[in-house]
Amino acid sequence: MNIEHIQLKGQLSEAKSKYKHLDTEAAGLIILIRTLLNPFEEETTKLDIEKALVQFQRLQTIILELRILKEKIQKLEEYFGK
């Protein structure tokens, strides 16, 4: 096995690990955003829009990164014939 092949295997493993971590973080953010934007709140003025916005911006960043990682993983898996 050559060095390049081993490096690509390492990149694939690292990308999968990072994808799982970010996917879990995204799921947590979705739950948090739903909690902050509780539709059953009696007064809409009590909703914490600022916190929800910050969390939503982080979620947007994560989703963009997940899309990039997904593409990278697919390309690497194609290379290895998986």
C-alpha cells in the first residue's frame, strides 16, 4: 500500500468522524431553536429571537460544512470502490 493511499484512507476516516460530530451538533441546535421559538408562548414579545438567530446562524454554517464533507466522503468512497 502506498503512502498516498494511506493518507486518503485517513482523510476519509477524519471526514466521516467530523461529519458525525457536526450532524449531532446540528440536531441539538434544531432542538434548541425550536425551544427558543416555542409557538405555544403566550406572548410573542417573550420569544428570545436574538438567541435563536445566533443558533440559526451556527446551524447554517454547520449545514454548509456538512454538504462539503458529504461530497468529499462520496468522492473518497468512490475512489476506494465502496
